[in-house]
Amino acid sequence: MIREPFLDGWTVGPKLGAFEAPTAESAPRAVRLPHDAVRDAPRSADSDQGVHTGYVSGGVFEYARTLEVPQQWRDKTVRLEFEGVYRDAVVFVNGDAVVHEPNGYNAFEAVLDPYLRYGEPNRITVEARAHRDSRWYSGAGIYRPVHLVVADPVHIPLDGTHVTTPDIDADRSVVGLATTVRNGSRHTRTLRLTWTVAAPDGSDVATGTAPVTVLPGGEAVARVRLAVERPSLWSDTSPALYGVRTTLVGEEGQLIDTDAATFGIRRLQVDATRGLRINGRTVKLRGACVHHDSGPLGAATFDDAEDRRVRLLKAAGFNALRSAHNPMSRAMLDACDRHGVFVMDELTDTWTRSKVAFDAAPTFAERWRHDVDALIAKDRNHASVIMYSIGNEILELATPAGSAWSRRLAEAFREGDDTRFVTNGINGIIANIDRMRETDDAPGGAGEGEASDPNTMMATMGDTMAKANASDLVTRSTEESAAVLDIVGFNYAESRYELDRGLFPHRVIVGSETFPSRIETMWEFVESLDHVIGDFTWTGWDYLGEAGIGRVDYTDEPGYEATGTAGPFPHLLAGCGDIDITGLRRPVSYYREIVFGLRTEPYLAVHPPQHHGRPTATTPWSWDDSVSSWTWDAEPGAAITVDVYAAADEVELLRDGVSLGVAAVGGEKAFRARFETEYRRGELIAIARSGGAEVGRTALRTAGEAGLTASVEQPAVAEDGLGFVAISLADADGVVATAADRVITVTVEGSAELIGLGTGRIRTEESFAGPSVTTFDGRALAIVRPTGPGAATVTVSAAGLAPAAASLTVTALRSH
């Protein structure tokens, strides 16, 4: 069998109508997959998708590639495995339609056999459409990997081996293996499957074999149960992974096909008294919601970028991710398996009622089972996946029809995979918005035009949101939809946590989506209530689209106009992530780490002195406009606000060894002490104390003369990987000059090319394509992609500064 990446040699251009003549503007250009067709498209205030996508318009795109098909493939089956094409993908061979996949997040395969011309070039084309169909930046095109598979007509299909661990004891575990064999030939075949299980250290620990007979044009499933002695259990603290190699041989012992899968052995339990238990240990989920885009890469999905996101999120204190509001990529699932991060994987943002003009709701009733099956097939071997979410803030959920859909979807997931829990992101206000307008529970302004967007509505409700979510209307109308779940997910409904302990004593709750500005309150609920198993903040990693939802506005700015949660053009990023799109932790991330009890060192967050005393407007997704820096373009003596985050009783602040006073922690906000002082260059030290004893200290120093620096995160990358280059304006000691932003230019020489360049600035008109960008708080990130084995040098330059260079080595391809 041949299974290889099918990423090079493609072109992309706008899809022309049958009678349209090509122009210079429509000429296809060469691209390497994965590729986002709209990342570099022009942005404008009058974009047809507006704030949802960050003012990026959609389009219809055609990818094309030539495939040489030798005569010897006549006796094979040839297919393309697509991990995701956004959206409404249609695959053609030589102009003939092969397959249509409407869902932009589903993996699917295109069987090419009936359409191929052997012994000559064949033209493969893929159409993709994106147009007002998403509430966030979706990207467009073939944004996830593609593989070419050439196999025997009798073969193991994609996701053909399913692994379960139904029986786990300390001394042994039963591993259940079920492999599907597909027979595309004209003859009945009796074959033999052999499975070999490898331990985390690579040694073989169990093997089994079974014959399987497959009728022509059909499929058959062969099963075996193997015992693994003294199993190493997978968890967030010890992510031990096993592997299984599967071989399929013919009647004469000839090798026909192989397959490989990775899995973990772990036991899941949940109840309202002991909460969520993994291998018998109670675990509280320190969760983050994440979108699927990769910041400067747009929606293009690369293994190394997904692995980097998971690693950095876990290092920041998260142990769980919620894929919002679509199925998670295979690459991110693999990374969560490797690094020990729990996953709530989500099916969809809509069922049968639309949220935006051209979303998937009109075809949901026809396609839902196909989408459920696709998600389960992708996820079911991943140890990290502990929950399936059947939806997010579903509009019809509180109706009888919505209750029926809830039950139908939940049971479909259990039918396909009964080893994981089922949840749903329920927003009782959104599910009842029509009825709330007619009752005393109506949130302020909910019926007015300016509150028609759900984000704006929630942002303007204030304390009435808690009252509305705890209303009898929400209790009654959502009871059935909640009752079909194993774990009830509540979006922005912490007012139900205590209430439901009395009303529904067996109900287990997870905060499936919560405001980042209230983490100290959310985590107190999680720690004190056994039936609340965790909290998922919106969001862990910043993302494209829903532009400006977490921004801080200065309302005395000339021309300022209140716009609800919609950030006006040129806002591009949401601005609400604990970690920005380059991977840099924002102050809220350190605050959260302290709230989680994972950090004893205090953290200094300084408000820009040029904005001192100015009135601000924020949203519930905002954090303070602050930076961990003591380098400012301000006159000595300028008034400045300094926040210190600490798990302590009090904090003392010193500048150049002189005390600026002591402030109690938690006066205005838990885990925070605030100082009003003056800015002067030098060193700022915060000392945290509890009971009079020091529990931690931290310091900031003013940067000296700053120059350009560039450093690679990994000095060696695989030929099919990515290199990440951190760029900063810093002094000789590495202190970043956060107030000295300037335009930088990046060039790459050798065996790599620049594919992304960006910063965490949420309001920008600069392109991620480079080669130039303006630093933000003194930093930027360049992403390079190898073009072959060898070495590459990334050089950064800026007017008036000496250039900086970083080198990396490109190693051989990883195995696939």
C-alpha cells in the first residue's frame, strides 16, 4: 500500500463560471497544502462577512493538481483522504464529480477508481465555497492535510481499527480491537488479520490473530481481545500511549495491507458526589475553549502548530480543551494525547435553526448522522477525548422539537461510542430569547436592535443574566435537553450551579463556556461544588474573527462610538485569549495560573502611563490593558497603575530598593493588589507575603539600549514540520523594550520559506504573509516551512538597527 502526503504541486484560483473568461487576476497560483485561501485576501469595512470573520470576505475557490496514474494501478484502489476542506467541497477527476462534502470540518475520502485514465496524467480539482456561513473566522479551501492512498481492492479503510479498553485492573487490562476490512473486488475473500500491541516504551506486549471473510463489495469486522499485563494508565499527569500494528494477509500469506493506531488505557467515571474521576482519581478540568485557526497561518492546520498550541496551553495551567464549535483536527487530538490534555470535542454550532445567513442549518436534518459518524470515527481511539458535545448554544434547544433533537443526537453518539460522556453547551438565555422578550425575565435591551447579536446581548445584560439563567423558565424549558446528557454543559450560567444541586441532585455540571474576567469566581465554584467538574474559559488561545470581542476602548478617543462587542474595522482578532496568536502569555494567563493554585510567584501587570486616568469601555471577555513591563515612553514622575497578582495576604512594592508601600490582596478583586505610583526608570520588585512571611517575589527592569533579536524555538525541524522564530526588540540582557515598536522585515535563505509573520495586535491592517510587520509590545513571530533537507537562516532587519539572524537545521521527513 502507498499512503503519502499529497501536498505539493497544487494551484489555486477563483472558481470561474462556465461562461466566464479568465483574466490576469483570476490566474491560478502555485500553493503547498495545507492552505487557507482567504488569509491573504483584502479586508475591508464592507466585507460581506463583517466582524464575524475579521472583515475577511469569502469566495469560491478551485484547487487543481495533475496526478500521473501508471498502468499498474489498474488493479488497485486509488483514493484521496482529505482531513478537512472549508466548505461545500466537491472533488473532480478529469471534470467528473467524485464526492461532495458540505461540512467544512469533516474528514472524508474521494475514491477515484471509476474516473481515472491509466497511463496518462489525470487532472484533480477541488472546489470550496465560503460565504456568510460562520460566526468566526473559518478560513477557506484545503486547509487540512491530504493523503494519496493506493491500495489493494481488499484493504483496511481510513480509521478502520477501533480500540477499546473495557476491563482495567492494576495487574492487567483487556484491549478490544476491531478492524474493518473492505472488499472492493469481485470475489469473496478469506484473509487473516494480525494485531500487535506495543507498550509506551515500544516493546511488544500482546499479539492476536483472526481470519475474516469478506463478500464482494462489502465490509467485515474482525475482533480480538488481548490482555496487557501491568498496564501503564493514561492521564493528564502521565500520558502513557500504546500502539497497535495491524497486518492483513491474503490466502497465500502475502501482505495486502497494514494499519496503525495509537491509544491510551484509562478509566472514566463521573457522578454528582465524586465528580469526574480518571483512573479512580478525582480531576477538576482547568479548561480552555479554542477555535481552529492557527493565527498567522490562518486556518491552515499543521502538526507542529497544533502541537505547539497544546504544549503552551498546558504549560500555562490548562489540562483540558474544548474545540469550539466544530470537531478538533487530528493533529491537535494527537498532541492532546501526547501531552496529557483532556478534550471536549464539539459537533456543531447549529442544528436546524440558523445563526448566520448561509450556515449548515438548512441541511442539518439530512446530514446530522453523517457528521456524527465522521466525528466518532476520527476521535474514538484518542485517549484525550473524554466528552462529546452535541452542540453549542442551540437556538431551538428549549422547545419540544429541540428536546427531541437533543435525545436523538445523544443516543447517536452513544450508539457509535458508549465509552465517553455526552454533553452540550447550553445557554438558557439564548435558547429562550423569544419567550424572555414576553416575560418579566427579559434581559435589558434583549429585544432592541442593538442587542440582536448574542454576544452583545450577553455583554449588556450585566447582573440580569444571572437572574435570567436561574429563572423558572430556563429550569423548565431546558430540563429535558439537559436530562439526556451525562454532563450538563452551561455557558455563562454559574447562577445555576448551586440551584441545580437542590433541583437536580444527580446532575453533573461543567462550565462549558465562561467569562475570562470572572475566573476567580468560577474556580471557587469548581473547587467547592462536587457536582461541578470544571470550567472552560473563553478563550485559551486568541483567534481570528469575532473581532474585538475582548478589546479595551478608551472612550475619550476622538471619534469613539460604542459598538457593543463588535470591534469596528480594522479589528481582526478577538482579543480575549489567555495566550495571544503568537503564543505569548497575556497577563490574564498568569492571573489564572495563580487562581488555579499552580503559581506561587507573584506577577506584575503595568497599565500604560500614557492612558492613566482615561475612561475605558470593556466587555465581559476583556482583561485590563496592561503589560508586564517597566519600559515606557513616559516622563519621569508620570502617574502609573501597577497591579500585582498573588496568592497572598499582602504585597509590598519597591522601586530601586525603596518601598512604595504595602497593599492588601483582594481589596477590589481577589488575588490582586493595586498600586498608584510614579514611573521612573529602574527596577520594580513585588514581594508577596502571607501571615507576615514572604511567599514569593518578582521583578521588572527598564530595558537598556534595544536591538533586534531572533531565536528559533527548536534548532532542528523535520522536513514536514515548521520552524517558529521569536523576534523581539530587547537589550543585551534580554529585557524587551515594549514601548519601542517599529517595522521589521524578515528574509529566509536556504531550505525554508516564510509562511507566516504576525503579532498579538488585535487591530491591524497588516498581512500575515509578510515579509514585514510592525512589532507589538516589542515582539513578533515568524513561521517558516522547510522546502527540503539542509539548513535555513532567518534574518530580521529594521531601519537603524543591526540585523539579527537565527539558523535552523531541516532533518528528514517524519514517518506517516
